[in-house]
Amino acid sequence: MIGMRVGRRICHWVMMSFSENYLLGLDQTSRLALLAHCLSFGMNALHERVNPCGAGISASGLSKRMAQSDMVANAVGLDMVEAGWEPTVDTYLNRVPKARILEAVREAKGDGTAQLLDHLKKGEMAIEAERLLKGSGWSPEVLRHVDLDADSGAGDGEPVEDASESVESIDLLDFLMADLPADAAEMMAAE
């Protein structure tokens, strides 16, 4: 289903006529949609298990990838709960151990509610947890909105500025070009 949506989005932009003035003729919403489309191919916010034997992603690589993803999510004000994500049996609860399901219910509903589930088998626990978590606004830590200003201590007791106000302070072009070879970054900057 997601693959079909991505395919339709690719077809939409490919079918558009990319003339010299095409981008200038786009309204702000369309420009942002195109930027989001292009950015989606370069971002990876998948939280993978680090393999200590060297195959796969390293701990530092995962940390860097997640920090970059958090920076972009913060810049655009992404909140997965606000976007409609909910923990369901299919999307989350069957993919984590029983202890994590109980932790989720404990965070959202309290110790007493979590204790009511601890005797259930995992499948039954996941179904009941889905019912309890529905509409609670709970999400796993990796999906929670990260306030980078607060994490870095920039606030020091002062109110943290809204994400829409801080977008200007992040140089997104530098971020996108950070991993490019020097000659490719210079060519893109010249354009």
C-alpha cells in the first residue's frame, strides 16, 4: 500500500513538465510537496538494532542518522500522533516484547492498568493494549516529537520557540549537502 502511494507520487512529479520556469511557477504548497518528495528518498529514520559483529549499521551511524531525522522532523514540526499514528496490533504491539507493551500501557494509563494485563499471553495482551491505548496520544520514544532546542539546553528556563519559527535558523541546504563529495556540493551550490 505504501509502495503504491510512493509510486503514484513519483508518477505525479515525473509527468509534470520540468521546463526552465516550471519551479518558479509552483505555488508554495507545491514547492514544499516536491521538496518533501525529494527529501523522502534521502532520509532514513528507521531505528535498527546495532550489530556488534560489524555487519549492518554501527552505533555511531545510527545515532547520526536518528539525530539528522530528528532535526528535519523538528524543522517541519512533525508529530506522529498528530499525523494520525496510533499503536495497533499490526503497526507496533505485535512487534515488541511483552515488557514493552506493559511499559506502554503503564506510561499511558498507569501501573494499575498495566498490572491487569501482565498475566495475558502476548497476542491477547497486544489486543487489549490496543484498546487501552486508542486515543491516548501515546507513542514510542522513537516516534515522539523531539525538541532539539530543549535537548541542547538552549532554553535555560526560557520558553522554547515554536518549530515554525526555528525553521529559518536551520540551514537545510547545508544539511542536505553534508554527505556529498566536495566537487558535487560545489556543483550544486553553483546552480
